[in-house]
Amino acid sequence: MEQSSVFARINISKEKLNQFLKEKPAVPNFEDGWLDWWDNAEMYDDNTLTQKDVFNYDEKTNEKVVNFWMKKSRTIPFFDYDEKNGIWHFGMLLFSENYNEIIPMLAFLRSIETFKEKNDTDFIIVYDYFWSDGETYDVMAFLKFQNSKSKFVSDLNNESLTYA
């Protein structure tokens, strides 16, 4: 498996984004769909996911998490805030090929729930952007925000893929 890309599209005001960035990374809720996602993932190892495996980055602020990844030029990171539409785009073109490695990033991005605008078009995806044939994609994780709450979903829609 080659390195997958991570992409997040989040409707959020500039003020709330800045507030989120100043916060300490939140501890993820293990009961929040992680086990179902893990159990349905197609991976080489059949390890059991435990609460200890589901963690966020150990940094003082979310901004430090962003800065850490933005300095990793080999990942081809991006951070873009569309002021006109109030949409934050964040991700990396070459992120990871390992399910254990994507957990803290998913926990980090999911933790924006309490700051974002209520918009059901927001999503997070980890997929083979570069390595797909352009018609079918190997998706490691796809989360949609419904009523500002993130949820792992299995039905990937073309609209989100086209946007990413």
C-alpha cells in the first residue's frame, strides 16, 4: 500500500478556527465509532483496537500539531482558509499508509466538532489520491459531519471525492 492523502473540509469562522488552534488537543471518545471503523477496515494485520490506541497528538495546542505537519514538506501539506466562504481546508498529499498512524490525525480533525459551523457538507477523508485509477479509490477512512458531529461512514459520495 502506498501513502494515502488526508483531506479535511470544515465550515468554520476565522474566529472559531483561531480558538480551536489555541486549544489543547482533545482526548478522543473511544465509544465514538472507532471500533466499528477499525473492524470494517481492510488491513494486513487483524489487531484489536483498544482505548490506548485511540489518542490525539501530545502537543500543548492544536496549532502546534498543524505547525508540526506543515514543516514536514515531504508530506506536501496544505492549510488554506477561504475567508469568503468560511471554509478551512487542511491535509497532506502524502500522509500515511498505516491505520495506526492515521488515528491521531483523525482524532485531531474530529475534535473541531465543537468549533465548526453546522454544515453537513463537511468531511474528512484518508484515501489513495495519487495511486488510484481515477475511478475507484482505496479509502482508509471517511467521516461526515452531521449536526456538527463527526461520524465514520462507509458510503463515500462522489461529491466529496470531487471536492477533495
